[in-house]
Amino acid sequence: MFGHVFKGLELLEDAPAAEIPAEWLKKLAEKYLTEEEKKQIEAMGRLDKLLETLRKRMAEQKGCHQGGSKWIGTAGTSPYGAYGYNPEGVRIGQDSNRNFRAVKVWDKREFKDFDDTVELGTRNIKIALRRLRKFARTGAPDELDLPGTIKGSAHKGYLDIVMRPERHISVKVLLFFDVGGSMDWHIKATEELFSAARAEFKHMEHFYFHNCLYERVWKENRRRYQETTPTWDVLHTFPHDYKAIFVGDAAMSPYEIMAPGGSVEHFNDEAGAVWMERLARTYPAAVWLNPVPESEWDHTASIRMMRQLLGNRMFPLTLDGLDRAMRELVR
């Protein structure tokens, strides 16, 4: 158009309009800030203030906004919306994480179950988990005790067949998997651990949660909105001799641990820390396996908080970390 007006170029009025992919236009709306610009944007400081302000914005706002610092919109510094930046905000209408700063997510998210049949890249995980296995002989004597038979026959002078109960693994395990969000980066390592645990432990139950333990958990991610298990039922169904193992990166807003209503996805009546303390009291043998490198834990407040809640029984999801965790569980 500029060339046509100022330079006399011929205008091709019959030419078809260029079809610009919608994804390109969407990316143009995203705003990326420098570190100095990010430091200038202050968080509101309290979850209740953040949500109360959101209610006011929803009542007052009449149209779409982009690039601003107040209204619900896109590509700005407002605490509400998508594809912008704010140190504490409510994510609305964005397909995935970008800055890992949302304290609430307004969109319904779907997660996939971990695959417990994946072929392991290494057998070392199984070897590390075997430290936790304890063998016991209980039940009917239906297995030949060859050493006992030889000893008894030699002592009595005639064939004395001795039977014994079959040996089996007596250890019982509860696995709690953090799923979705930043855990998407650690799916492979988590699935390998799940496969190894499934193969090693006869008495094992697993449940999913998101970021922090609250009043309910679930068995299938595709039905997590329809079929959940109250956490109280878990605590009352499985006795205290179960070993509890949490697997997650513990990376979340501190509100999700310490504040009622702080969950990123729903309004929880009791803080996540309350539920973690209940579980730790019910299952004295409990550990947390973290796929984030141990050298980075001190940089994230929520990791430090979760580690403290479990009495510093957090271990990295590495072979050495697994070995240390299993030693802790069998103490």
C-alpha cells in the first residue's frame, strides 16, 4: 500500500488476500519482558487480595484488552489473562506454562496417566528399589524346605520331608505421583520409576495429585473430575505400616502449600501443609523423590517448604537419590 501511494506501484486489487496462520498472529501478541522490566512489576502479595481484585475486574470489564497492566487480557503485565508476565497471577485462556508464575489456573486441564509398562532404559532403578523389599514366610507350608529335609533326615536316620510357607515380598508401598504442569518435563523418568516399582512390589497402590496433596486424590487422570478418592479414605484404608513415596518436582506457588484456597485449580478448605502433616503422621516411613537436580532446590521456596514438611526426607530422582531414599524407608 505504501508503494502504491508514494511510489506509483500498480495495485493488484484482484490478488487473493494472504492467509496468515493464526498461530503466527497469536505469537505476535505475546509479550516478553527483560529481567529489569520484570523486577519493576510488583505482586499483590496476598492470595485473597488477588482473587478479590479479579472479581472486581470481571464485574467492571466490558471488552477485550491487550498489552495492559490492569484488565483481564493478553500480552501485558496484568495479573489476569494470558501470554503476558506478572509475578503472581491468574492464568486464563493459555494452553501451557510460560513463566511458571500462576497461582490459579482458570482453565480445565487434562492430564495423562503415567505408563507403568514402559521399557526401562536401565535396570539400575529396579536394583535400587530392591533395598526396600523385605522377604517373609507366612501362610500354609506348601514349599519343600530342602536344607531342613536334609538336616532332619540325617538326624533321624530316615527320610524326613520338611515343608515351609512360600517366601513373598511383605513390604507395602503407597505411591503418590504429581502430574501435569511442570511435571510434563519429567514424564520419562517418572514412568521408568513407575514401571520398576510395579515390577518389584506386589503390594503397591498408586494415586495422582497435582502440585500438593489436598482433600482428594485420583487413580485415572482422564476421569479425575468424575472419580476421585477422598484423602481421608486413603489414610483410613491403608495402615501405618505402608511406605509412602511422593514423586514430584514440588515447584508451585507457596500459597498452594500454606494457604486455604491456595490450590492452583480449586478452592481447598484446608491448606496443603495440613494434609502433608496428616500423611506424615499416618505413615512414619515417607519420602519425597524430586526429579529437579538437588543443586537447584534452594532456589525455589516451595521445594524448601515441602522438604521441611517431610522432615528433610526429600531425595533427588537419581540412582544415588533412590538408594538414599530406600535406606531411609527401611531404617
